[in-house]
Amino acid sequence: MTKYLIGTGGWAYFKVPNKPSLKAYSKVFNFVEVNHTFYDYPDLKTVERWRRTVPKTFTFAVRCHQDLTHKIGLKPVDEAHNVLGKMVAYCRVLDAPFLVLETPKSYVFSYEELEEAKGFFSTVSLKGVRLVWEMRAQITKEIRELMLEFNIVHCVDLLRGLPSFWSDLAYTRLFGKGFHNIYQFTDEELMEIDQKILKSQVKTVAISFHGLRMIKDALRLAEYKITGVFPQVTPHVGVESVRHVLSEDSQFPSSRKLLIKRQGWKVVDLTADKRVHLSDLLKKIPEKTYNNLDEVTQSLEGHC
């Protein structure tokens, strides 16, 4: 049976009145990917406080600082080892089993760089920490063999594809099919991700949501894994669900095309047990300029 670790990239956006974000977050989720360590080097006392804030059963993953993945590169040089050493130290304090490397699309490995990466991985001291690698450039046969050689987990967005190989652990960073992280997942998409995990028969899966609705998406998947049912994303269904979503930040006057571009990524409750992207509904209304929300919802009558 697969163990599911479900959470988001960071906890800062998890807001509960009069409660520290991480403490409140850990009451709801069992996992988080520390985003802060990609941009900064927190002092160890801060990291120790994070660990004390959450239950013993709570799992951290550490995202490796961009100095290594975006500036220095995976090379057997002192600067690279120093960065990785700090990241492993954070993992040890947090009892985090995963260190996530995210290399950009522009980091394409030549033969020389591949040999440097081999030299780097063969000389690092991980102290039991498992490396997870999200390689945003196209993965080659040589990179796949490198990952296998050093027991590195290949991380992909499971809505967009599959890893080049499965191991005992699966790790997915979910952004969805939108522009950057502007996306929200439908029930069908979350079930598609879950089916890929179940078919893989991995022992453990760590799921880190990164979209604009990451907290809600993670909560919905977590509830589905417990109850077998997805909760609604709004308190309403049909046209009223559309009204609820558009009232958040839509601007008028607006054309249908502009509404789809700015609002279509969001998910609405078509019925109590059916959710769709708002773009699926907005495509059905006439192409014209809409002056207010009422004009949009009136045009949607009969389509919801």
C-alpha cells in the first residue's frame, strides 16, 4: 500500500487567525516542501524551530538553493559542496528525507557537464538524504542512467507526464497545465494523477502542489484519499458557483476572450459532484464586451 505525503510548496500562504502559519498548516497536512531554502540560507536555530513546531510524524522536504542549481552547477567544486552541505544540514535538523534539486530548462548537459555531475554526485556526503531531481530540460538516456546510478528520484509534474523511471519513491511537483503556476486542478485531473501513482506501485509518494490554488487543491486530494469523494471548491453550484469565482477579482468591461485568459484556469462546481474549468463554460457564451458580472451569468443560463 502506497504511503501518501500531500502538501504544498511552503506554508506562508496558509493563514489562520492568531496562529503561526506552520503550526496551523501541520494540523491539516502531513508534508511540506520548504521553499524558503531555494532563495535564502536560514540560520539553524530557525530551522530547529520549524521542526519543533510540527508533530513528529510531519515530513519536510528541502528545496535546494538556487546557487547550486542555477549558478554554480552540479560540479565537483568547493562552492557546490558548500551549498549542498548546508542543504543536507537543514535536512538533518528537519529529519527531512528528501532534498529537491530543480535545474532550469537552460541547463542542458554537455558531455563535459555530465562528467562533472558524475564527479559531484560521487563525492557528496548525503548522510541518508535522498536526492530528488526535477530536470526541466529534456532528459536524455545519459541523465537517466546517471540518476539510476546514484539512486536519484526523477521528479516530474504527473499531470504533464511520467518520470523516465519509477523507483520505490515517487515525488511530484504539481503546477498543472497553465502558464507558470496559474492553474487549478479538476477532479478528473487529480484522479488521473492518483491513478498514475497507484499503477506505479511505489512505496511512498510525496506530492507538492505549486499552483495558485495549491492549498485548496492539496486539501481536495487529501480528502479524496480519505473519503473517496472530492469536496466542492465553492459553496454553490452552476451559475452561482461561477458568480462566486468571478466576483473574486474579475474586471469589467471585458471581452469573452479576455475573461477566458484571466479567469478560465479556475475551477467551478458545475454540480455538487462535478467540477470543470471556468474556460469550458466561458467558451459557450457570445463573443462580445461584458460590462458587468450579471451580463456574464445571464449569458451562462442554460449552459450550467
